[in-house]
Amino acid sequence: MTQETVEHKYVYDFAEGNKDLKDLLGGKGANLAEMTNLGLPVPPGFTITTEACQAYLATGAEPDGLADQIARHLDSLERGMGRRLGDPDDPLLVSVRSGAKFSMPGMMETVLNVGLNDRSVVGLARQAGASTGPAASGGSADSATSGGSADSATSGGSADSATSGGNADPAASGGSDRFAWDSYRRLIQMFGKTVCDVPGEEFEQALDDAKRARNTTDDLDLDADDLRGLVDTYKKIFRKHTGRDFPQEPREQLDLAIRAVFDSWNAERAVVYRRQERIPADLGTAVNVVAMVFGNLGPDSGTGVAFTRDPASGAQGIYGDYLANAQGEDVVAGIRNTVPLQELERIDRTSYDELLDYMARLERHYRDLCDIEFTIEHGKLWMLQTRVGKRTAAAAFVIAGQLVDEGLIDLDEALHRVNGAQLAQLMFPRFQLDHEFQAVATGIGASPGAAVGAVVFTSTRAVELAAEGQDVILVRRETNPDDLNGMIAARGILTSRGGKTSHAAVVARGMGKTCVSGADELDIDVPGRRFTVAGRTVTEGDVVSIDGTTGKVYLGEVPATPSEVVQYFEGELDPEATDDALVRAVHRIMSHADAARRLAVRTNADTAVDAARARRFGAEGIGLCRTEHMFLGDRRELVERLILAREADEREQALAALLPLQRADFVEIFREMDGQPVTVRLIDPPLHEFLPPLEQLAVDVAVAQERGEDVAKEEALLAAVRRMHEENPMLGLRGVRLGLVIPGLFAMQVRAITEAAVECTRQGVRSCPEIMVPLVGAVQELETVRAEAERIIGEVVGGSDVEVLIGTMIEVPRAALTAGQIAEAAEFFSFGTNDLTQMGWGFSRDDVEGAFFWRYLELGIFGISPFESIDADGIGRLVRIAAEEGRAARPGLKIGVCGEHGGDPDSVHFFHSVGLDYVSCSPFRVPVARLEAGRAAVVTAGSDSR
């Protein structure tokens, strides 16, 4: 018995699909099928699957059986419509449109009016004059989709805008002949540009010449004879560039158009967009072949776009635009002004009532805001597309809360529909770029927000002017720990070097300061107190505006608005008393996230001010307190004494002077975090970071010597800097190595921490200190430090009720791979994912972002910087190994993360999946981490229930 081969299905009629088949039919095709199944009036058509596209792109040829399946579905469409594709007497015309799983507005191709040729154009004119029903053809089912939708684009090129027949009433514009010839010239233009790579500029030039001959700038002033002549000109352009006549066979037009849509998946703009939006490159696009309907056949026709709620604010109501006697291109091109959708009630009450009914049905069915595109042809309403509508971050929160109130979704689903990136957008001031502001430079958006202020070039000057009440922007080539006071005083930081993990970026995010780094177009002259950019010189005191989200730098003051969401987190707005719908929605969803999450959220804070803000933002402790920041400012002299000490007693004197200062710092922080754990990292960076740069110091000494000044101290400093100079200091004498080499350094810090805890306990403040040893690579290092620390803690604690935990950062790959051994000496682990990423990848994080990351992103080597979002496959595997082996050796081992990844939304989900106990991040990212920790728990619970 022979076994029949089952043909693989590549083509689906709209009636065969549904909204859950986006992987196969793409978003557009799946939603057209869903509306068809709901009984809504959708122009008939069929969808060619993404699998067909994948096969075509893999081999360069259509898969076996596809051509036959297209022919069968086309035949079915023709029989259903009672017309044949391109028939000279009564033509059926179709649009051929892309439709990927994820919306990629304007990134891929569309060809409209397929089926028009030298013969059927005459039939189209006759048909347009007589039509009173659906699919009068010649236009485009999708041509009304421009209308302000996400997929709209400009005419002459894109998919949705270059619609056929984008003109006024045929009768008023020279009759149906004009309409038909205009449709034909549009097909040649779009087909030539999209399918055959004919330069679009030549078509545009020919159109401009025709209008110039008529002494007009308006397409509508061209009559049928003008357009007939333009068709002839377009054909000559087509032939000049292709070496052949414009194809007259309708099926050839269709096949070539389908291939062009497939090919557009790998067009440069589509590739760039996918990379930006992190859309997988192997999905492919579906192709939708749809019978066309017109909105420009008279006053009883029109086109529009509708939203079931306001996509900007989330407010309920009727939102959208309508344009009578027009196609979508008219809306996009601005040929005529649209009217509010409510006007349709007056123009065509029957269609208006039908549309409202369909809008309500679709929103209930999709349980979400819907974006709807429609055309009315001679009083007949056609639904051309629907999708879950794009919305602003504010609208996302407001709509999620509304849908809960309406019983359409529950709080888990509401939490799932918002994300940390949206919340972050809402937490920063925003520029109002309604006016004409031209960016003079673009760097890396290192810390979001909008900051305006007078330019200053030194930390000292920033502090001085801020004390006088002036807003300032600190401009540096790059920042260092010495700049901390100026960074605190400034409204924003602008550097010409560095990336998202540079000192400026990390510190700015921790303080919630706006920061643009790596703006290498700026030539900064610090001694001259000026910088030049775009041929202009900006001097100290001049005002600039920086956008920490986009990385753009503007000259002058750009208006900005504060964030009401931050006011809520700061406790300045009562969510129960305010009329602000956004604040109420954020409060409601954040409360549910807190109730749902398993991960605790701590903060990275080095001062009591940061700690207090983080608690207001919901932090449940400090996961990283960096002690090196406490050695700056007035304490620099003590650090210099420590570094220059040649004898033990000199070193001990310097440490003894630092001890009470460190203790006071910790007392303030413990008070702010009363009852919450505080993880204090012992000093980590190499000591030479607290000294002047080698080159600067050498010049200063040489100049002073030339003047005959006493430079004994400076010479000693210079000798120390030279002695400590390392080719790669990030892998040199730092962290635990520093504590083991310089006697008494770690001991002083441990004593200060413990004494502060005991003092707070006596004052009724409950302190929970955790001492963290950095850069451990071998258990023996930790055991050595631990032995001394336990001795000191025992001496200081005595009989007081203070418990001090001792643990380590896991930031050296060897530590991750020997975590089972290290756990024997550690009561907790905290992953320092910044250094773990740097060492795991072999990247110098201060250099690579500006040097070559752009190329790696362009090539798709990674979709996002591994310093921004955890590399789950590589660095993440080290995290997983360390967590599993650490807990196997010490059950109940507390494990967290304190690198910048602790506030990254995707990374939070990964850390949840690994089973960490907490994440720690800068204060302003605490709400984002709380939200994402709740989302991660809800996603996991949903998966488990399935």
C-alpha cells in the first residue's frame, strides 16, 4: 500500500486562522482571521505563512507546493468576489502586505493595486463609476491604514501610505478615469521601487514635473490626461532601470510582490529595527493578500483610525480620526485635515454605530486597548485591521488598572502588562520638545532624565554655584571619585568619555542624576573652562540641556516637567487622596507586585541621604555600601598619609584618624536603615585612585621645581604613585589583596562597622551589619580576613545584642567555580556582576563600549551590552553554578546580587529563576526592581499552574 505524502500547508484563508497563530500567520494575518471569525466585515483574503518566508530565505526559492496553494486560494477568492485578478472588464485588485509576529511599523514592504495593467485600468474606471458595493478594487484594503496608525508612513515609499487612489471624489477630480489612472501610476511607482529597486526619486521627480507643468503643487490638480501621461513616463523609468516593460500579467505581479515582501524581512531598515527592539532574526514575515476596498469613491465613503481608549493617557472614550471621501494617504500627506472620530456620527450615523459596536466587541474580546483601522465604501463599513494598541508608559498603567475594575483581567494580568522600562520612563523628568531644539551632540544615555543647567568644569565650581541656588551641569572628560561632591551638587553630568558602566554613569544612576557619557563630539578644555562642539564654543556659565535617555545634548534651556510618580514614591502624593489616575494605578500595581514577589529588593547606597531616599522608594536594606567613597573630600589627606607611611606607627596613626570618621558614617547609615540589613563592602579599588593622576602630578612637580618651590611632599606622592602604578589596575592590587597587603586597613573598617552597630543598639536602633570581602578568588583569602574580623568583632560586641555576618562578593570567575569551598567560610554571597562580566568576557568596561560595542551590536554578536543586561548563557551560568554549589555546601546560604544588573528588568527575572534571595540596585531603580520581581513571580506561578 502506498502512503500519500501530506502537503505542508503554507497558505491559510482568513477563516482558517485565529489570533493565537501569530507565530505562523504574523500579527496582521492572525488578527484579520480573528475578526473574520468574529463575523466582522473584513475584506476577503488569505495569508502566506512565516514558514514559507523562512523556507524562501533559507534557499532563495519558494518552497515546493507554495505556488499551487496560492493559485488555489486566489481562485477561491476570485470565485467569492465574482471577479478575476486583473480582468480587463471587471478587475479584482489585491494588496500584498507584510505582517510579522511583532509589529515592525514601516520596516517591510507592501505592494498595492496588484492586478492593474494597460487593459484592466479601463475596467477599473468603469467599475469605480458604477460601484455601490464592497471591493470596488483599485484602492487598497490597507490603504486606509495610514490614518495616523503605527504602520503609517510617507507616500511614495512605504507600505501603508502609498495607497492607490489617494485623491478626492472621482467626480470632483475628473471622474473615474482620473481615479483609475492615478491608481495605475501608483502601482508602477510602488512596484518599481519595492520589487525592482527602481530609484523612487525618479518617480517623484516625474510627478513634480507634471505638477509644475500644471503650475500646481497639489496632486489633485492633475486630471486624467495628466495621469495617463505620467503612467507613460513611469513605464519608461521602469524600463530604463529594469531592461523590461512593466509586467502586464497579473499573476506575475502577484508572485513578484510576494517575493519582495519576503525579501524585505532582511532589508537594512528591518534588520536595524529588529536589533533595536530585540526581535529574533529567524522569525520571518507572513504575507497577506487582501481584496481592496475604497474610501474615496464619494461623500458616502471615507477612512479612519480608532482607539478604544486614549493611547496617550489611558482615558476612556472615543478616540481617533476620520476623513470623508479619502484614503489613508490623504491623512498622512496632510492633503486635507481629519475630523475627530465623533464627527462620523453626524456624517454617517449607521456606520458610526456599527463601528462603536465593533470597537466594544473587540476590546472585550482582546481584553485590552485595540487600535482599529477601517474604511467606509459607499456606506459599507469594512474592518481592515485590529491589534492590541501601542500606548505610552502612563497609559499602560492606567489602562491595566481600568481593565481590572471592569473585570476583564485580574491583578496578576495587570502586573504582567506593564514593565520596569515603562516605570523608569515615568520616574524621570521629561523634556518638552514641542519647540525647535536641535541636538549638537549625541552620547550614551547613561542615566535617564532631563537636566538643564549652567556648564561648570570642576567639582569645586559645581558645589559653589549650587550653594548659591544655581542649577549646574558638570562637564568632564571623565569623572573620578574626586568629583563626587560636584556630581552631588550638579543637576546632571556630561562626559566626553566612558559608557554606561563608567564611573560617571554608575554614580549618577545611584543618585538618580541625569547623565550623558561618551559624547565624544565635545572637545573639552578644562583649564580653559570651555568646550567646543559643532563649530560652537560653550564657556562656563552657558546653559545646556542633556537628555539621559536619548543621550542628546542641547544648547540653551529646553523646558522640562517633573515626575508625579517620583513625587508619589517620595511620599509627597497620597495615592488615596489624589485625582491623578496614573499615581493611583502605579500605587495599585506596585502594591500587588510587592505582595507577589519572592525576591527582596535592597539598594546600593553609600550615604545616609541615599539610604533614606531608597527606603522611601521601598528598599528593604542596603545590598552594597561602598566604603571607598567615604575616603574622599577632607579625608584625602589621611589617605595620602596612609599611602606614604613607611613605618608601622605612621600607618597606624593614619588608620586611627580614619576610624572615628568611618564609624560616624556607619552610624548615620544604620540609623536610616533601622532594622534592615546593611551590607558593607570593605575597600575595593586600588589606593592610587585616591591620588592625583601620574601625568598631572609629574607636571605639577616639574613646574614647582622650576619655580624653586618646596615640593618634598609632592615628590613623595609622585614616588608613591609611580611605585603603585599598574598596567591593569582592575586586575591588580585591590579588594581582598589590598587588605592582606596593608596591615590594619580591613581591621580598621571592621572595627568601625562593629562599633557603629553597638553604638546604634545602645541608642535603640536595630542594626544588622553584613561585612563583605571583595574580589575573593580563593577560600584561603576569605579565611585569613575572616579570622581577624571575628577577633575584632568579638572584642567590640562583648555582651551586646549585635550580630555581624561575614560574607564575600562573587565577582572573580574562579570564585564562582569554587563557590562550594568558599561557602564554607562565608555566611552570604553577593554577586558583583559588573566585575564578573568584565572578567568573564575579558572586557575593560570603561573602554569597550565606545571602542567596539557598537560594532558587536550591529553584527548581532549580542543584542544588548552584557554590562546592561546579564549574559544569561555565559556569566549567568557562573551565577547559577555558584548559587547551586554554595547552597549545597552551606544550606540556607543567603545570596544576592549588587551589580548594576540588580536593577535591570530582564536580569531581575533571571535572578528570580536562579533562586537568589535579593537584588540590590541604585535608589532610583528600586521601584523598577520591585515591579520586575513581582512580574517574575507572577510569570513563574502562571507557568507552574500550566
